[in-house]
Amino acid sequence: MSHGELTGNQLPAEPEKATLEGRNKILGFWFFLGGEMVLFGSLFATFIGLRNQIADGPAPQELINLTMTAVMTLVLLTSSLTSVMAIQAMHRKDTAKMYLWFIVTFLLGLTFLILEIIEFVEYVHHGHKFTTSAYSSAFYTLVGFHGAHVTFGLGWLLTLLIPFGRKGLTVTTAPKMYVFGLYWHFVDVVWVFVFTIVYLMGKVG
Amino acid sequence: MAHTHTVKRYTGLMDWLTTVDHKKIAILYLVAGGFFFVIGGLEALLIRLQLMKPMNDLVDASTFNQLLTMHGTTMIFFAAMPLVFAFMNAVVPLQIGARDVAFPFLNALGFWLFFFGGIMLNTSWFLHGAPNAGWTAYAPLSTQFSGIGVDFYVLGLQISGIGTLIGGINFMVTVINMRAPGMTFMRLPMFTWASFIASTLILFAFPALTVGLVLLMFDRLFGANFFDISAGGNSILWQHFFWIFGHPEVYILVLPAFGIISEVISTFSSKRLFGYSAMVFATVAIGFLAFMVWAHHMFTVGMGPVANALFSIATMLIAVPTGIKIFNWLFTLWGGQIRFTTASLFAIGFIPSFVIGGMTGVMVASPPADFQFHDSYFVVAHFHYTIVGGVVLGLLAGLHYWWPKIFGRMLNEKLGKLTFWTFFIGFHLTFFVQHFIGLMGMPRRVYTFLPGQELDTLNLISTIGAILMGIGTIFLVVNVIVSSMKGKDAPADPWDGRTLEWAIASPAPEYNFKQLPLVRGYDALFKEKMDGRSELTPAEPLGPIHMPSPTILPLIMSIGLFIAGYGFMYQNNYVAVGGILVTFICMIIRSLKDDHGFHIEVEELQDKGAKA
Amino acid sequence: MENLSALEPKGPVASEQLSVILIATIVMICVFVTVMIIYVYVLLKFRKRSGQTGYPKQVEGNHKLEIVWTVIPFILLIIIAVPTVKYTFSHDRNFGDDPNALQVKVIAHQFWWEFEYPNEGIVTAQDLIIPTGRTVSFQLESADVIHSFWVPALGGKKDTNPGLSRNHYLKADEPGTYYGKCAELCGDSHALMDFKVKAVTPEEFDRWVAAMKAPLSAPASAAAREGEAIFKQNCIACHAINDTETKQIAGGKLGPSLVDYANRSTVAGILFNREPEDLKNNLKKWLLDPQAVKPGNLMPNPMPVKGSKMEQNLGLTEAQVDALVEYLAGQKQQ
């Protein structure tokens, strides 16, 4: 059993799957994402059930700025693409490129988060607060949970990238990068649903 | 490969606090689960003593509502679930011929999260009062009409729920990826199959509870409006989330118990399990149907006849695969050479008990009937028959069966049989009469009942039964203490077992198998015995065995969330954020520091022989 | 007990539900007996005898048997499913628009029951008077938490949910007092939230309806007149009574209506008024310390009570409480 001493061209083709630990991590993470699907599914169900209960708060049509949402979507989806480029670079053993693409992913994710914070502050000024109505509670919980997942992902990416120079790409670090990629894609897919159900359907009514 | 790092091995208390060994974690779950079982049992005794006669004043109404809430919550989440996990940990890796579970660190983390969740919930008794809205915590009783006790419920369950989820994923990956060569899925022992399916149920059911608890927490602590009708919320929403989790939860408990029954009946009749493929299929079917029936807990909500009828039919369908199992067990016994040990007595006692529970299950599955049964003592009887008569009897069978493998000692058979008979008779006395009490008009969760309504005698009988169950539990505790004072002299295979765990020493050595075995058929050990071999065929040469390092991080991470929980419920942001920060820092440390583990060298293996 | 037990139905809904219960019970008992016959036989015949060596024949399974014990339970379930589905639909019928049905709106409170007859213009509490032989159509609601409306002798229960209204129906075949229970944990006094359904002949019901709307003359005794004055000062904000001055029913809706209070079968739903002196004794007991009778109830204490969990009190003296008792004991519409 290797302890990560293989590096560079000695690395097997799919280094993340070369060890039992790596395969365990990847399978376990897929299962975790299955559980996360139930989690977000439940939050979506709550939102859909309560989306007309605006009490005396502003209606979604008034609040939602589709341009802003479109920009956020573009940013996040691109960050998912750049994470794919990173993993592809990893499979080509091009660790410098992998590192670079992950940094771009990080910056795009951070941009998304900043835009979302600006958006939420706007909403609060418009009278759409967490405590305003059942709709608003459901809105912030669903979209907020997604935002929290983005935040956690960015923190996670930092803990992977910062020691990377020292550790390099090995059969131990490869599964970690791969699993992050899975997570980031998941966060992206959830956003597609959020964008559709919360923003598009909210605007169109 | 040189290893210049020093190997960290702890002893004494530190060994237990830092262990990532599934066998030690099993013992931790067993002890903690046993502890909470006793607490839940005392709560039950107080309930029954209060209901011994009409208008009794042993405890007042408020205390009683806390007792019933804590009894249910403790028994399901902090006694039954951890005891199931104890056996999954102790047995599954051995049964599949593996050295440990897929994620030893997460295994430890899962335990400590459960443990601190349970401790947090029980500190409520000493702080501002235990939760009092039932283990089901229906809104708006639990949101706007209850004190801080319900916060303990929310946060305690949220923390321990994360632990359970982690455990579920762990066992799914373990069973898929870590089977010994030759151990195909259709050669897996039934307990491992059942654990695998139950773990899948955990993965998909617990996130629904997570979301429900989040909504409840946000309504209570942050002014959200999910269940507040004045702001557009809907109290039925909670019920849906709770039961989408809650119904699979009871199958998470019972499927491993079924697995234990399969093992014990097969071993003690010296016959292979009758209809193995059907048993596997039935377990999968039950697991699948478990997610289709949740609203049968909500027939009286008024969802409409179409919803009620559909959920009713789906619920009745579960009786079919369950019935298949009962008959397969009976026909395993048929033609066998049945030995009556404590373990097999519990398994044999399980059969009529669980069948009665299943029967009343079909009865409550019918909405017109359920309109009378629901929220009456009839339902209390039903679920205690399935949980005590099913899950607990199964766990007690497993306890007496696997005790030598876990602890290296035999439990005393005489005390064991005394435990069985007092507990079994007490159980039926307690709960059989409750079917009638319910139909005679006594609702559940009532702290007292009025005289002159013909409910007195049956309630008294029920209380006497509960006292007997308490006595049975005392016999069990005495048995544990008495047997722990003897030396570790249990044989490797005290029962003439059929599965891999009986091929290694009792208790199992630290590394489980000196060499991973080559599995040549179902009932892998029995196959070797029938072919005249005294030992398993190895699948690899003798070599140094790599073990994961012990670590204190899971304990500290759990303490972090424990502290954060109090911060949230007492609305102290510094404590809440501080606790979460502790957890996050531990996660970062774990990510940055590589665990190289340590090796058990060949020389150690050769002179360890049968000792751990 | 008769009038409380689901096993002794006093109306068609309860009878139909009991028939489903019996069908299911009989089918399930057949299953149980089958299982137990095999079980007992197996345990007796295949015990390990001393001296037995070797292993018994290892049997993998039997396809025929598997099919038998899959198909037969399936058929047995169909036997139960047919009446199940039939009554699931028929018991959900909404009689809200049926001109022949009596319409009653039920509002559950912590810890009492409010009954409103919209067509008759009557609001009452705790005792639900209905005519025999006529369908009573309910709209079930709650003012606070989820409760559940259950009269076992007449039929199964339905939950009362805050913010929602649910239809329900029952019918009583014969006159009698049928016991009602709250069947959803709703707080400290969940166990004490009893109510009564008094089924009377249609003629008696019509008399009751007329009587409930009749004006009341001023109370006879001085004590009772004093009681009425005290009531109008302290209690009328929450409780409705038949005001003998204005000859109108007046008062708040936070607490139960006390119109026709002297004819109630219980005080606070659980203190039975059986003997003539019971009403006054029970009422006094309640007024002296309501929390002692029904812990957690929302009524302020009429008199200060030391150490009471209810912080508010109305500052009355015992003499004033006695006057109130005299007054309320005279609140009879018929």
C-alpha cells in the first residue's frame, strides 16, 4: 500500500482512484451528496409550499432583479467549468495548471458570494427580512443554505490549496481534489434549481 | 518503506477517548446506549407508576409531559440506535473479512457526536426543564407554546443526527468496498445485509429530520415563520418532515434486529437460513417501502380520502415482505437441532411478539380503523410490540450471542434465562392490555385518567408488567457485572458459528484477521467446517498490517458542537460561534495533518497468537 | 365503559369503523394462529435431543412455499383493503352543504372546547347538545395548538389544526351522554380536556335551541345579583353570559361561554355535577385555584394563590367568589 510517495510521472492514470482510501472517499462522498439531495429537496419542498405566503412583505416580482441573478449564475457556472479544467489538468499530471484553475474557481466563487450578500442587503432594505413572512423565511433558508455551502466550499478549497505547494499531487492528495470537484459541481447544480424555482418562477409568478 | 514517525499508542482512558478501532467504538456505543436505555427505562417506570391508578399525583402534569417526551426521544435516538450501531461496529467488519470500517476517524466522530447529543438532551432535566412536546414535537405546540426544553430536543438531536448520518455512510462504503475476496453480495451474512440496507435508509431519511429540525430551530430561535400561521406558515409541514424521517427511522431500528434474528436462529438450529435470497429481497423491499408510507401517521390530519387510501395500501404492502421473513425463520427452525440458550430464547421469543406488533400494524394501517386507534393506547401498544418485542428482543439476542466475541467472556446462562423470562413476561403484561385500554377510550400522552371509566384495573396490570421489565433489566445488569469479574476465557467459537467472526479469537484481536480470508461460499465459516478445515483459507501472505492512528480530534470536534448548541439555545452568539470555530479548526487540522497510521509487524502477529 | 368505548358503538360511523376493526382482527388472528401452530410444532419436534451429533440437512429454501406465503398474505390484505378504501371515502363525506345535517363549528382551545351552531345562532362550550338520528356536520378548527376531537362511542377522531378548517361528521342513534376526549398532546392539561356529547330526541333539541336564546330574568337572591355585578366587572371580558339587564348574550370569546352554565354536566370538563350540591362545590373548587384543577390553563386566578404558576390574579375575595358561585348556579336557560 503506497503512502503517497509516488509523484509526477510515477502517478497512475487516475490517481484519485489508485488507493482503497481514495476509492472509499469518492464512493462515500457520492453517498453524502445523495443525502444532500434529500436535504436540499426538503428545503425546496418547503419553499414551494410556502412561496405564496408573503404576509405584508414585498412580492417576489418586486424584489427579484433577474440581471443580477443572471450574472451570479454565469459566475458560478463558470467556476464549475474551471473546476473541471482543474481536474482534467490533474489527470494530465499538470499540477501547476490544476492549481491555477482552482484559484480561478476560488475567485469566481468568492465573486458569487459577494454578489449574493449585496443582493440580500438590498432585499432587507426593501422590507424582505428573514422574519417578515413564511415566504421570506423559506427564501432565506433555502438560498442561504446554498450560500453557506458555497462559503464552506471556498474555505475547504483554501485548506486544500494552501498546503499544496508542500505536499504536491500524490495518491493521497488527488482524492481530496477530486472530491472537492464533486462537491463544487453539486453546489452548482443546486444553484440551477434555485435560479429556476426561486428566481425565475418568482419573477414570472 | 521507512517509518520514522513515532507510533502513538494510548492506554487507559486516553485509549478509549482517542480510539478509531471499530471494536472499541462498538463497546463505547454499547456502554453509552446501555446507559441511556436505563435512563429511558426509569422514565418509563415513572410514567407507569403515575398511571397506576386514576388521578394519581406521583408526578404533576408538566413533569409527566417531560417524562413521556424524554422516554420516547431517549429510547429511540439514544438507546436503540446506538445499540444497533454497537453491533454493526462489532460485527460487520468481521463478517465481511475486513480489518476495519472504511472511515475509522469518522466512525469515532459519529460516536462522540451521538454521545454529546444525548448528554446535552439529558442536561435539560437539570437546567430549565426537559422538552415536553412529545418525541414528535408537533408545531405549534413545540414552537410557540413550549419553553426552552424543546431547544434541547432540537439541538441535541441535530448534533447526534449528524453522527448517525456519518455512521450510515461509513457502513455503506464499508460493505461495498471492503469485502474480503470471494465475499460476494449474495454470500453476505443477513446481519451485514440488514446493516447495509439500514445504512441506506439512514442516508436518505436523516437529512429530512435535519431540515425539519432546522425549520423548528429557526422558528424558535430566529423568528422564522415556517409553522406560524399568522405569518403564512403551516403546522402540517412539520408533521410531513418529521414522519418522512420518522417512518424510515423505525425500519432503521428493526432491519438490523431482523438481521440478528436470522443469525441467531440459523446458528442455534444448526441450519442455514431458509430462503436466503427471499430474505435479502424482502429486506430490500421493506427498505424501499419504508419511504412510501409516512403519512399513515397523519390519517387524522384531514389530508383527504385519496391520500389516506394510497398511504394505507402502501402500508399494508409492507406486511408481505415482513411475513415472508417470519415464515423463513420458522422454516429455518424446521428440521433443525434447536439449542435453547439465552440468545436463542430471545430470538424465539421475538417471533410471536413481533408478529403481534405487525398484526396491529396492519390494523392501524386502515384509516377508518385508525380514526379510533390513532393517539390512543392502542397505538402505544402497537409500537411497543414492534420496538420492544421486535427491536429490543433482537438486540438482547445479539447481546448474549456476540458478548463473548466483543468482551472475551461468556455471560452467565442462568442469569440470562432469568433476564429473558422476567423481561418477556413483563413486556407482554405491560403492553397487551394497552390494546384494550386504547379501544376503551383512553388517549395517549395523558398524565392521569378519571375514575369510574373502567380503565383502572388494566392500567394497574400494565404498571405491574413494567415493574417486571425493570426487574429483568436488573438481572441483565447483574449478569454483566458478574461476568466482567471473571477472566477472559471465552472460546473463539462458543456457539458452533457459521460466519467469519467466529473464526478469530474472542475477543477479536486488534487487527481482526492475521491474513484476510478467502471466502468460498455463503455461511463462510460453516463451509470451511464442512470441508474439514479448522481454519480459514488466507487470501494474502502474512505481512505487516497497517492500522489508522488514534486521535483526540473527534472528541474535541463533538465538544465544540456541544458548546455551540448551548450558545444557540441561550442566545449567546459568542459561545455559539466559539463552539463552531473549535469544530472547524479541528477539521482543518485533520485536513492538513496526514495520518500515516502505524504498523503491526509480523513478529507481533506471530507471538500474539489468540490474544488481542 | 359504555359511552366511552369504541367497542360499544352508539352511531353508524363508530359501527362501520368497528366492522373494519373486526374484519382486520379476524384476518390477523388467522395469520397469528397459523404462525403459532407451526411455531409450537417446530419448537417441540426439533429440539436438540441429548446424544444428537452431526448436522441436520441444510435446506436452501423452497420456491413453492415462498410463493404460498407471499400470495396468501396478499389476498388477506385485499380482504382488509376493500372495506378500508370504501369507508375511507365514505367517512370523509362533507355534509357542510347538506340542509338536513346539523352544522356545528368546533374550535379547540387549550384546554376547553367551543361549539358554535351557525344556523341556530348559538355558541356554547364543553357540552355539545345534538339531536339523535340526524347527521351532525362539523367544521373542526383550533385557536392555538393542534388538538383532536374524539368521541369514541360515536366515531373516530379528526385533528383540529390552527389556521385550517376540516370537515367531519358523526351521528348518534340513541339518546345518551357520550364522552369526548382530546386526542393530541396539547400541553399540561391535555389529559383533562374532556367534553360531552349529549344526544337528545329531536323535540328536546328544538326545545333546547329555543331556550338557549330566551332572555333571563334577574337573579332572585341578593348574593346572586352581587355575583352578576362582580361577573360583569371581572369576567365578562373573556366569558359570555346571558345579561339579565340588557336581555342579550354578551361577553368575550377568550374563555368558554357560560350561558346555561348551571345545566353543564361538569365544571371545567372534569368535575362531575351529579348531585344537586356538586355544581356549587365544584365551581367553588375551580374558582379558588383553577391551576390545581387544570394545570397550565390560561384563566387568571380569581383570588391570589400563593406559589401559583399563574401569575395574574383578579384580586377577588372569597366572599366575592361565593357570590359568583351563587350567580352562576342560577344561569339556567331551561
